[in-house]
Amino acid sequence: MSLIENIVSSVTTREPQGTIHVVDRSPLNWLYITYNTVEELVRTGEKGHIVPAAMKSYRWVDDRTLEIKLRENKFRDGEPITVEIVKRSFEEMMRWKSPHPPGTQFNQYEGTRCEIIDEETVHIISPKPDGMTLGKLRAMHVMNTRFWEGPSFGYKRNGSGEGHW
């Protein structure tokens, strides 16, 4: 193998390492960084409809319970996206008065909870019927363990993930 083939082989087969630090003075930098570094259960398709992203499917069990089945997927650092990670992200976001800078319309009802059903299924259970549950998940970011143990929207620094943008 030539020296160049050796270099290309070692670069393309290595696991990701280190941390990327992004500096962007734009007031919208949180948006660009967020949408390029986190996962979401749903996204918006080109016609504006909610489409599965980190989940492979969903169904309404009853008028208060949304069942979500996860697809086999990983974060960019290689950590699998698991039901435990989804539950933690949901619970962290429920701590906020306003989980998304554009406003409280993205809030799940107080008392909404996430329950793990099996290794690929969670239920989002609302205390009352909420036809917007699925759409509100668009504002719920699913973060890896490294995020929650590290910067986590400023929880360690500010005691909250809110109001610092």
C-alpha cells in the first residue's frame, strides 16, 4: 500500500474524536447549530407536514396517548438513540417554562409524561387530549448523553436552559 493510500485509509476508518467548537456571532446561530447537531423525533417535510425523523412510526393509542417507535439510529458521535435518551430529553425539555425561543405554543401540557414501553417504544401521555402533541415534538430536541452531562443548554452554568439567548 502506498503512503497516500495509507493516509486515506487511516483518515476514513478512524472513529470521530474530540470536540468541535463553533463560533458564530449571528443571533440565529443557536438555530443553525441546533438543527445540525441534535436529533428530533419529527421534522417538517417539504410540503410542511410532520414526518418521522428519529422515529420510524407513531400511532394514537387513545385520545391522550401517542405511541412512538424509534428507528435504529445513532448520534453523530456514535451513541445509539435509545428510548432512555428520548425519555431523558423529553423530561429535560418539560422542565422549561418555554422549551423553544419562538414561544410557549410548543409546550406540552403540564403533566404530560414519557413512558418507556419496550426497547424501541415510548408513549407520550397527556393529561388531556392534545391534537398538537405530534407537532409540538418538532420543538423537542433529542440530545446524546455527552450533551446532557456537558453543556446541556446552560443548566450547569445558569440553572436553566431558558432565557440566555
